[in-house]
Amino acid sequence: MPSQFNQQFAVVLPAGGLGRRMGSQLPKQLLPLQGKPVYRYALETFLSLDEIAEVALVVPEDWKEHFETEINASNLPNKQRKKLKIIIGGAERWQSVRHGVEALSSQAKYVLVHDVARPFISKALLQQVFETLLSKGSCIVAKECADTVKIVGDGIIEKTIDRKKVWLAQTPQSASVELLKELYAKIDESPLDFLPTDEASILEHFGEKIFIVPGNSQNDKLTTPEDFERFSNLKF
């Protein structure tokens, strides 16, 4: 990206999942993957980019000291370490993201929210996100659906959806910092009647236009032991 775009972006990395489907005592973001904890891959990718002014890593309160100790013992360059702050999350994912957004102290205009359980986000894909934010507005990374999609009720197919209109949401999900703060204030005034599962659902609720940045399987999420085994054997 041209130098004038440097420092226009901040990042919130929610790292609060317990990873119950992994069947581990450790949260999945702390499990070792190819020699280092899962969360470190995304963290180091974002910290290494000149376009990123600041990174808020949002963690469970009970694990904050663990993250701090592990990161302090790491070999992160000082320049990257200065960009990082560790924030305690909320009861729900969207609230954790809010804590991260509201903790940002840089002058970055835009924020990218990315799940650390998607460890192999590529810099090339991030460049597309930056460009889409600047040229169009709020956006999410999403992957086209390759399978036929069925709506099912009580174990019986009700109808088939045109898969050309179905996209599988990934992250980053991105918007201006100002816009997200405005929407959070609106939620305080009139609480949501649903539980947002991602940032896009909040943006949708308030009628915001959201653009798609095509994702890929490299950016898939680690959810099950099978996913973990697959990613343990991949090289990017």
C-alpha cells in the first residue's frame, strides 16, 4: 500500500473462546500449532504490517496474566510490541470486540476484527481488505459456498437455497472506528433483541451497507480436532 495509507488501520483480535469442541483444558487459541500458540500467528501477521497502527488482543480475565507472560517472554520486536495492548473481554463475543474497539487509542480511522482461530490469514488478503475499506466502506471476508444448501426443520428438508447467493462469513470484519462506536451507543439506548454472532450482524441490523472481500480455505477457522490436524500439516 502507498505510504500515505500507513497507520490508518487498527485491529481487534478476540481471543476469548474456550474451544470446548477441541476437547482440551486449554483455550484453543493457546494450543500449540506448528511450534507456537494458535493466537500468535494472526497477532504477528497484523503487528508486522506498517498499515496497522495498533492491535488490541482481547482475552478472558482469568487468562490475561498467562497471555502477558507468554508475550513478554516472546521475541516480538520492540516496534511491534509497542503497537499491542491486551484487553479483558466481555460476556459475549460482540461485547469483547466492543471492549477492544473502545480501548483503541491511536488515530486509526478503520478497525479490522479478526478471530485468532483463523491463524493463516494472508497479507495479500489483508491488502484487499484495506483497499475495500478505503474505496467502498464496511466489509467482511467471506467464502463462496461450494455445497448445495438445504433449509431443514425437524430433520426434514423444507427447501433448497440458491448457493450462488450463499457466502460463508470469515474475518476480518471491518468498519470505521467512529461508525462502530456510534452503533454501540445506539445499542445502549435500545438493546438488541438478538445475540450478534459477528460484527456484520450488527452493521446489518442498523442498515449499513457491507461489501464482500472473497476469502479462501487458508483463512478457515480452527474449531474441531479434525481442523487442528489439517492445519498442523499445512505450510503457508
